[in-house]
Amino acid sequence: MFKPLELFVALRYTRAKRRNHFISFISLTSMLGIALGVVALITVMSVMNGFGKELRSRTVGILAHATITGIDEGKLRDWQTLAGSLEHYPQIVGLAPYVHGEGMLANGSDVSGVIIRGILPGEEPRVSDLGSHMIAGHLNDLKAGEFNIILGKDLARTLGVTRGNKVSLLIPQANVTPAGILPRFKRFTVAGVFEAGMYPYDSVLALIHMDDAARLMRLENAVSGLRLKLDDMDAAPRMSRQLSQELPIGYLIKNWTQEHANLFQAIQMEKTVMFIIMLLVVTVAAFNIVSTLVMVVADKKADIAILRTLGASPRSIMAIFMIQGTVIGAVGTLMGTIGGVTLALNVGAVVSTLEHVLGMKFLAADVYYITELPSDMHVLDVVIISGVSFVLSLLATLYPAWHAARTQPAEALRYE
């Protein structure tokens, strides 16, 4: 008796009473449909965020957040001075020089193209986590003048070598000899093997000491560039622009988003497409609200007519059915949000349980590099999904409520 008329009537119509059990069942299925759609949407978005985050962390863990190279034939001279000038930037938490090159590694008849990265073993942990991915040997095994080399796991498998074996490195830079022009050639000892978990790196990347690389590439006292690690990897584009404006002319600055732009744009596009596809599930559930309210309006024509004769305005009649549909949508959205957040936070444990029960591995280690289902739930995603679901439910009430408001009392009561 203390509720507004519209809310009181709407809540009574939502519950099962006498001969409208079927309509209440349809209302329940509408709630469950919206809830399932919201659960699926939150879970899928969280899993895709998790895959994107995992891929970014693995990629940037091998590369660097940003690199500074020289425009003078790819050489960076006096890099120590540049490194000193970068120390006053609080966003830069680590930097290390490197030498970049390409070549061919051979072990007998086994040959593979490689990317050579010359590093300083003591400085490399400041910009990458390659040291934590070593499965044989250690970064400190790279010593200047000893010509040791560390290979990716797949590269070592292709060449058929293990720690202690010898490999031949051919550099596409010519040596002029009495016998003619010959490619540069050097024997290296395999000092270790790493597994980054990313095939593009495990299959082509080879690490050597920076002094050995500079000698092979004939860089003298120069390096290829400086690799930077920032306190926030997502701030790399902004930091790159800032450095481009503040550093003297003669430097080329790139960040990890430019080197893998196509990959991460594809991931973002896939996430957007998946959001639209999964949103269709919620839209279908919202259409169930339309069918529910249409049946309620047809079943309650006599009640509507009586309310109109008692003085209820068309606006009040419209409000009754809008509130009924909104309650269905709100309850379904709330249930889905709670269920979706719970599942997104525990999706790894749920998948592990299913794998144990079914006796199968969904992400086999010999096929996928990411063997666990990652999840990274964003509060903003949850808010957007819940808001869109509620708005769709509200929009679904407009036509049935408008149709009910147009009911003519005399016409509705003619055959009663």
C-alpha cells in the first residue's frame, strides 16, 4: 500500500499468479537468458584481455619497451653519453646497449637463418627477462673474446645442437681475400639455450656478447642502439614522442607497439568483434522481454481497461509495463554480472577442473605456447557490459508498454 501504483502492479504481474504461470515462466527464461549472455560476455572479454596481456608481456619481455638507434648507417656512437642523458627521466627504469645483425648458423648440413643480438650479460636483465627463460646455461656464460652463443630452443633443435657443441656463423658482410670476396665466417660454442615461449624468437634469435658482435659487424666502438625499459609499458608511445622532441637530431626512436602493430591491432579487432557477437546473445534475450510483455499485455487487457476507467492515465499504464520489463532486465543483468565476475576470476581453476574430469588438455603444450587460460578482468569492461545489457532491456520494454497504453477500455471490455 506504500508503493506507487505503477510499481505495485508491475511487481504483481512479474510474479506467478493463477492462470499466468506460463507468462511468469517466460519472464524467468528472459532473466536467465540475459544473465547467461552477460556471464558469457564478461568471461570472454576477460579471457581475451588475459591472452592479450600474456602475449604483450612475453613479447616485450624479449624485446624492449623502446629502442634508440642512430640514423648514421644504423650505428649509435658515443652511446655512454646518451645513456647518461637519459638517466634523469623517471619513466626509464633500465637501459642497455645492443648490437643487431643477421646471419646464417650452420651445423654440418643443418642451416638456419638467425637474428644476432649482441648484449652485455650484466646489463641485459635491466631491459628484458631473457635470463629467467634459460633452460641451459646462463647469460653470464657470454664472455667477450670467447665467442660463445646462446640459442633459442627451437633454433637449437633445428640445428641439432646442445650446450657445448660448435656452430658456424656466416655474416652477410664480405671479406676481400686473395681468393676473392668471401662472406664473414666465425665458429661459436653453444653456451646455453633459452625458451621464451614465443616461436618467432625461439626459432631465430641467437645471443652473443656485444663486443664479439661489434667485432663481427665492424662497428668499432659503436653499437646498434639502446634498449629502454619503462615503468609502464603502455606509456611507450607517449615516451617515444617525448624523447623524439627532446633529444638532439640524429636519433631514431621506436617502441614495441610499432614493431608489432599489426599483431596487437588484430587482437584488438578480434576483441571488438567478439564483443559484438556475444552482445547479440544479450540482444536475443532482450527480445524475449518483448515477447513476455506482449503476452502480458494481451492477457491483462481487461485489467488495463479497469485501471483506465478508475482514472489511470496512459502514461501510468506505460510505466507499469516498462517497470515490469526493467525489473526482468535488471535482475538478469545483476545475476549475470555476479556470475560473470565470479567465473572470470576463477576461470583458470574451472578449466583445470574440467581438464581433470574429462581427462584431456584443452591447451596442449606441444601445440600452444600459452598452456593455461589467462584471465584479466577490467572493471570498465564489466561496467560497460552491465550498462549495455540494462539499456537493451529498457529499450525492449518501449513497444509493448506503448501498445498497452493505447488500449481502449470500451474495446477491451466489450466481450468480458
